[in-house]
Amino acid sequence: MTIDLAAKLAFLRSQSTLDHVVECVETHMAWVFLSERRAWKIKKPVRLPYLDHSTLEQRRRSCLQELRLGRRLAANVYQGVVPLVAGPRGLAIDPSDPSASPADGAGQIVDWLVVMRRLPAERMLPRMLARGAATPADADALGDLLVAFYRDAVRAPWSGVDYRHRLRNTVAADAAELIERSAPRSQILPLVHEQLAGVEREADSLDQRVADGRVVDAHGDLRPEHVCLESPLVVIDPLEFNDELRMLDAASELAFFALECARLRATWFGNRVLARYVERSGDRVPPAVVALYRNRHALTRALIALRHIDDAEPAAQPRWRAKADEYLSSALGPSH
């Protein structure tokens, strides 16, 4: 049985479904349906160079992976994975175990949903920062959570040489695609040259960080909008679709977080989280390494902004291009 995407979305939007949906949020790779108590995420059936959600089985695996990874930093948020089924009476949500087939007569599975507890919007970090409600104690709490998380995370199976090779390849690949997407070559090439030179300058430090177990299976997308300052504090929406992209130096992930806080005019918060991590973990990460990572993430985020133009409405495309320009401008600083 084939059920088209429009029919699935119409069903999920209906007021009688999913505890009465009150809002639908579209992201680059999913739709999230919000009710008063819960959030329900359905993956877009897309195939991109860095992920493949084009089949039902691939989306099922991705949902289960998100559930597993999400529970590492938000165990009380991620509630489960449930199938969307098509039966004689139409579409329905089957609450059965995702590893099992639907009950007899329940219908055929046509998609999968990640089910989460809905978080209080007013406690999300960007809103807390915007109204001046986030405190140094909040930054310290996030730093403490991440220290424990990185301490217990799976270590990358790479040597220092392998790690630096991956860093160089990422910079070069991002630069090539940025130029392909009409970013100014005169702007991109100096950034690439500086970042590649930075990898060579900091080779000993980077190799030591790998040897010390600082490169781990991290969150992968640690942005302020994924942090909720409830009690206990939680971090949601890990990068679930690519294991290698999620393998990051803890300092790299925190440099990215600091970059995103700075964009919200809250540089102090990102810097405080990083300082707390350094203090509590004993990881004396060299400032030049933090700067190198920050500039690398700025380049990658510029590329991601330009990718959004592919499926953005014409009126929204200038906003994404402006965002890319902002990230490129923030990457202009040297890594030393």
C-alpha cells in the first residue's frame, strides 16, 4: 500500500490526531508536530549527499538512532518511536513496539514517528538569553552536564594522523561546495588556506587530543536552540544521521556552541560554558585550537545556510544567503 506524503502530513495535522496538534514546524530534514504535551517528528523522505531517508526502513533506523542518542542528554524527553499505519479505516498511530509488526488488522506501516515530551518554549536558551533570564549558574550547569557526557562518550577510533586528514578533507570539501554555490572564491580561498595552515600549526596539539580521548561520539549539533533550561537541564536534537559527522573533539563542539551564542549576542554564555568545561574536566585545550575549530564551524554553517536555499521559498532565499555571509564574516579571524 502506498500513501503519499501529503496524505500523511494532512493526517498528522488533523485536530483529532496526536493529542490535538496546535503547531507544525518544518525543518530541513523533518516535520515536527506539536501538541500541548508532546512533539511528534516525522523524517522527510529525502536522499542527500550526507544522509539517506528515502526508504521506510532507513527512516525507521534513523528514528531509533535519534531515540538512543537523544536519551543521552535528555532521557526524560525522548519517549519512544511509533509507527504510522494504514488500515481499512485509514491512517492511524500504532503505539506498538517499533521492532514488532502491527497487531493483526492494524494495517501496514507506512512511516515512523519519534515521540518526545514537549518542552516549555519560554525555557529554551535563546528565549532565556533574549530576555536576560539566563544566568552564569545556568552556563555552569550546562558545562557540568557536558563534562560528564564527554567523559563517558565513546572515543573515536582514529589516530591523530587520521583525525587531521579528516579535518583537512572537511575544510576542502566545504570550500569546494561553497564556491559551487556561488560564494565568492576571493573570500573562500583565503579562509581555506588559513584553516589548513592552522591544522598543520596545531598538529601536535590535535594529535595529543586524539590520544587523550578528547575526540568522542558527541552531540553533533550543539546549538542554543537545542538547550532547555528546565530542571534538570536537557539538550535535545542530536545529529543522528551520520556517525562520522558526530565524532567531534569536545573542544570543537564547545567552540561551535560559543560561535552560536555569539550570534545571539550572548558571547558570555558560550565562553562561560567552555571555561566551566576546562575547569571541571582538566582539559587545558589550547586557545589556538579553539579558534581553529570555531572558524572551521563557521565555514560549515555558511555552507549549510546556502543548502537551505535549495528548498526555500523565493522570498526566504535572501535571508539564507545573508546568514551564510554572516558566518563567512565570522570565519575571517586567524586561528592563531
